Amino acid sequence: MILKKVNKNDVRQLVDGVPYDGLCNLFESRLGGSGLCFARRHVGPSELTWQAPGDDWTTLAYAPADIRQTAENVLAGAEQQLLRLLSTTPNADGIVRAALSTPTDDCVFCRSTAQGVEVCLAAWGYGPVERMPGGPLRGKATSQVVITVAFMRSGAPVSGLVFGLKTHTGLKSLTAEADGTYQFSPYKGQRGLSLVVDGVDYEIMFEPGQTRYAVNLAPLAPPAPEPPAPAPEPELPTTVCCSVFVHHPDGTPCVGYSLSCFGIEAAPSTLVTDTAGKAQLPPLTSGTSFSLSDMRNPQHTESYVVSGPEVFDFEVPLDVLTFTIVESDETTPVVGASVKLAIGGVTIEALTDPKGQFVVDASRISSPAARLTLTQASRRFRPVDLVLDDEERRYLVVVETIERRGFPWLTLLAWVLCALVTLACYWVLMKVASHTLN
């Protein structure tokens, strides 16, 4: 569809130093989906013609109000996209504004499709001849109109007001000047502004010849009353209930662990933890100081000060006993053997490592007498009775093999080989006898 025909002598090209058709191809490739297209220019002997696909284009000025508003948003969004596209190009702002300029208002067309409102520019990048001496363009339209919006509240300007401008891409945040004004450069065909201040919408419709508009904002709501002063915190009770949690560095509770208590008259001299690793303290007064000592390692002592109901931590370093299992030569380790260590009615199971060793948590040792039972896939060992010392942490255990277990398949293979050898001997003897008789 031919959108526009103009005489070559009536317009001048505003985009200098840039191939017109190349610029058109670039814009179309980068603005896909934006809703803006550029009509193709055809150069005749005396006329310039711009054509666009389809035949349902309407001049923007005659379109319904809602379509016009959407088309204006499309133009504003396309300008921002082109500015980002040419951000590294010298004079990018001038090129974009010149490319989006048209010599007259009737060069802007629009149509409504299933995908939304589309806008098409004819005679884009051209201006009227009589405006040629005016220097570089400052807006999309050839007019130099600047719209000033003054924000007022209760008759006084609002300095530095932050407000929003509705565009097709969303709400754009802007800030007014110190005198409460902000200047807009509307593009060709733009009929107004949609502003948002403090969540309230304000619509400005342009009037011919009017360049200054005032937005009267609603008075500010009175300040909210100050919240009442918080109630004073209740004083801590005279006495509080506390307990102590005894655990290893990995958080494992120490069950049945004994601590010596100093500084608390009503407390027993010895505290013993329960199944959760905790021991209850008697009611204490805030500010009371006391200390706890490890009965297994008296040098390990912790001091505490009561400030309120709480659970005090007492960390016990991990203490282990290391057992090394060796053969009767006292040097060869027994590797990969299953170990059962029976102590005070409790059986601890483990597996020897490549060094023939296994470890046991010292807190699990409840009796000095222990019996060690060792088994391996190929043999069985004689149980060993041990006497453990509170000060000793390493034990060398020499074991004696009492039974070796063979492999049935090896025995079967030996019988088969014997049978084969017997048959071979019999065959040789038969051959020798036959040869002798002949």
C-alpha cells in the first residue's frame, strides 16, 4: 500500500552520512516485535514514494483515542530501543531523532492487528525544505515545542518531586527540577501525558498553542500519630532454672558423664548427665557465678555467670582408645577383621583398617574389663581378655588363629586334577602294555 507521495523539491533528507536503505534494514531487524515499522522508500524522477505491507493503515490523527494512545507508547518505546542500539555511534541521539522525524503529521500511520497496535512511518527521516536552516532537530517532530509541567501542592511548587511517566514498557521514574517543573519534548502526534504521583494517576491532554500545564497534587495526609511507648520489660525473677548440656565438639551428647560443681551451695558436688546429655541445676539467682570441672580431666574447667534461664554448654574434647590387632609375630596387622568388644554388658562392633586398627570412644568405656572377639572370612581367632587403664589410650593386641577355613571350590578343583592325572597314567600304561604284546 502506498502511504505517501511527496515532491523531491518539497522535502529534504535529515539523516546525513548514513545510507537510507541500510538504516531502514537495520531498524527493521532490531525492532522486531516493537510494533514500529518503516515504510520502504521508492525514488522516482520527481517524486518520493513510501510503501508499507497491507492496505489497512490509517492516519494516526483519525484513529480512535485508545489506539492513538497505544501508538504513542509504541513510538516512545521504539525511540528508546534505537538509542540503545546506536549507543556507541557518534551523534546517536541526533540520528535517531532525525530518523523518526516526518515532514507533516499525516505521515504517521497505525493499524490494529491480532498482535496489537502497529505504527508505520512514511517520509521518515525527512523534513520540510523551509526548516532546513534551523540546525539539528531536537525532537521527533519538526516542531520545536517543549511542554512544561509544573507540580503544585496547596498552591506551592513541589521541589524535586519523584513521579512516574507511563510508557508502553511500563512506568518510567522521573524527578522534577528544584522549581517543581519538568520539561517534555513530545513527538509528532502525541496528544498528552499520563503521569503517576504518589499512586494517583494524572492525565494531561495537550491543547493547541498551550505549552505549560499545572498538576495540582492532593494535600499530604497528616502525619500518623506516634505509636505509644513500649511497655517496660518485666523484671527477671529472683531465681531462675538452668541446666548444663555436656557434648563432644560434633554435638554428640555425653550420656552418664560426671562433672564437679563449684560455687553453688544447694547443688550436689557431682552432676551426672541424663540420656540427652543434660544435668539439671538447682534454682539460681541472677548474677550467681559458678564453675564446672570434668571429673575425667580435672584441668578442664569452665566458669559461668547466671543472667537468666538458660542451658549452659560444656564441651568435652573427643577422647578415643586406639586398638591395634596384630598376628602372633606382633608385627603383621590383621586387616579387615570384624571386631566385637564387650565391656560392662555393652558390645561395641568395629572393623580393622589397613593398619589393623580400630578406635572406640572413651566415654563408652564403663568397665576396665573387656573381651575382644575377632573373626575373619578365612579364619577364626581365640578371644582375648583385656584390662583397660584409665590413663592408657593405645593398646596392642596379639591374636592367635585357632581355625582356618578352606574354600570348597579349591578342594573340588584338587580332586578333579587328581582324577585327570590318574586317567592319564592309566592310558599311558595301557599303551605301553599293548606295544609290548605286539
